[in-house]
Amino acid sequence: MKKTAIFEDVISIMSHDSSTIKDRKGCDPDRFREKMTDDMSDDAFLYQVRSYLASFGIIGHIPFQNKKAGQKGFLLRVTGHQLYVEKANADTGLQAGDQILGLDGSDLDQVASLHKDYFISKTPERHYREWADLVSQSRRVTLLREGVEKTIEVAPSREPIKDQIFWKRLDDEILYLRLDNFMDEGAISRVYQECLPMMTEVKFLLIDVRQNSGGTDSLYFPLLHLGLEKDQGYDSLDWDDDGMEILYTERNVDLRLKDFEDWMQQEEISPETIKLLEEMKEELLRHRGKGYVPYQQESEEFFPEVRGGRYPERIFVLSDTYCASSGDNFVQMMKQFKKVTVVGRPTLGILDYSNCCTVDYGDYRLMFPTSRCLSLDQGKGMTDQGVEPDIEVPWSPDHFERDVDLDKCLELIRQSCATAR
């Protein structure tokens, strides 16, 4: 498919099929049409399409990608007017703790001004992905490493940054669980089998979702039960949830059905996930072509038979701006339990529009949302805000030296124990 035809299809989707059409119109596509040619470079094409999509101001759920592009292999941190490397694979040439000063001879303010239409969010700390694109496309990156200024060329990585999914006991009373996604069902299920019984025996549970990129909500359901007080059920909770509506265009339904079929081919998919997907397929077929339809939450999803236990007595959820999608949702739901304290920084905040589907253009891929949160009708969207922590720990370069957020949780635990005595 030619580049100009792909761009026209993207415009059509954003005008008719994306669930954002009620609220966000984007800028006039003609200014981008003028620059589109079928023989333009892949990088130039990506830049123009992404700049058009950025004009809608929707963080996270409308990515446009080149499927042949290499892995970046690094993660950036934006704080104030400074740009740091949070983590990096060795083959990129970057190192965690590097402060990036400029790209191709221009300082960061000059680069930001030149590419102002490329950045999506209104909050600089949420620009880390756009900056990663610009760093990857630069020939020379000037940085400060251990007090020494140097210029390097950043190389694509052979591998993506590996998600971490594991648990460990910090002591007899504290268990730590790290989940960098809610997608890897096999790894998450194995961790749950190992440590869920222990979670009902320890006083303190730390759940680290600071770099959780999302996935499917069903994979965090087993953790929700731990937030219930002793003998408390879900029926006693007043969930802060305004609900959502789903845009059932014919194209959306067909694309989502194809995505579900691909999803069900996974080797380690659970019977519970298969059942959930089958139910969602029925909904898609029932409402195909009906436009926006309110989503009806089934009451059995809240596990009416479940009751809370004595332990854990307190749960700390570690959050950060990298936490997105199902990660956003997990933090938002856990925050509503009395025994849960969220520590860190606000999540990315991309749940206003979700339940995405994928369009395959050969070398390129577009993802776009099909659902819309009804909280938007009351002016309560989370874009550019995320889920706020109960205790905010501002990020600083000290985080390169020690886990400041984890230390804060342990400090709160020590205070809790001292008070109990």
C-alpha cells in the first residue's frame, strides 16, 4: 500500500472509527497532505503521520509504527528541562544516568521548538517517548556522563528492554512483587502460583507497577482481592467509575475480532482469558454497526463470593509516569481500597480512550481506540494527569543511586510498626 494511501486511510479512521471522534478533531490534515509523497523516506513518513496524530492530543493509544524498525533499547526520563537516560541496553551506546544535552549540535530547547508539533502531551514529563524517537533519529547525541561531556551516535538495540516480572521476600513481614506488564500471561501466572499464598500471610505487600506498560485487566484481578478488609466483599465498595461506551463501527468490530483470534493463538493463554474473549466477541457481533453503545459491566466480574482476609495488613503500590493503560487502571482501582497507599508519581494516564484495535498496512501498523470513558462528559478525564499517588515522591537524579520510592515505602512501614507498639 502506498504511503499517500495509508495516510488517507489514517485520516478516515480518525474521522469515523476512532472513539475519540466525539471530543477531538485534530488539525487540518491538508497541511500534512502537502508533504506526503509515495517515495519519501520511511523516517519522514513516520514523522508526518505521527505529527498529524499528535494534533489530537491523545497520549498512548494511537501509535503508528514501522514494523521493520529496530528496537530502541533505552528509556528516557524527562524532569523539568532536563532529559536523562533511565535505563539502556549496552549495545545502544547509552548508559543509565546519562544526561542528554543536545541532538545534532542543537540544545534541547532548540530541538523542542523545532519539533513542537511532534509532542503529544501538554506535560513535559510525558514526552519521554517522543524524545526517544528524536534521539534515535539523531546522528550525534551530546550527553553528560559522570561529569564528562561527550558526543556519541546512538545505535538501535538487538533486543527490547526486558520486562521484569518477579517476586521476593524483603523480610519475614514484607513481600515485594514487580510486574512490568499485564500481557505475559505465562510469566504472571507462574509468579502468582508461587507467591499468592504468601501474600495472605505477610503484613506488608509492595506491588511495583512503575514501568507497567499495560495489557489485559483480567491479569491483575487476583491482586484486587488482597485489598479487601477482613470479611469484606466487593459488594460493599462504592467504585469510583463512571463507565464507558464503545464505538461499534463495522470496521472496528472486524478489526477487533481479528485481534482476538490472534490473541487466542497464544500458547499459554488461560481458560479464563479465552472465556473473556469469547464473551467480548459476542458483544462485538451483537452491536456491529450500531455506533456508540454504553458498556454494561457484568456483576459477576466483581466476584461476589470473595471475602477479604486479615493479611496483608497494608499494601503499597509503586507508580510512575511509565505506568499506562491496564497499569493505569490497576493503580486507579487499588487506590480505592482503604489498606492501599500509592507511592511515587502520577501514572501516564491514557484510559480516556482504550480497547484498541490494529490496522496492518504491510510495513506499517496503526493502533487506535474503540472505547471512550463517560467521565469525559463530566470534565473528569485523566489525559495529562494520570492517577495521582497518595504520597508523591518527586523524581530526582538520586533515583540513579538508590530506589527512593521503595525506601519511602519501607520508611512508612517502620513508622507503622513503631506506632503499633
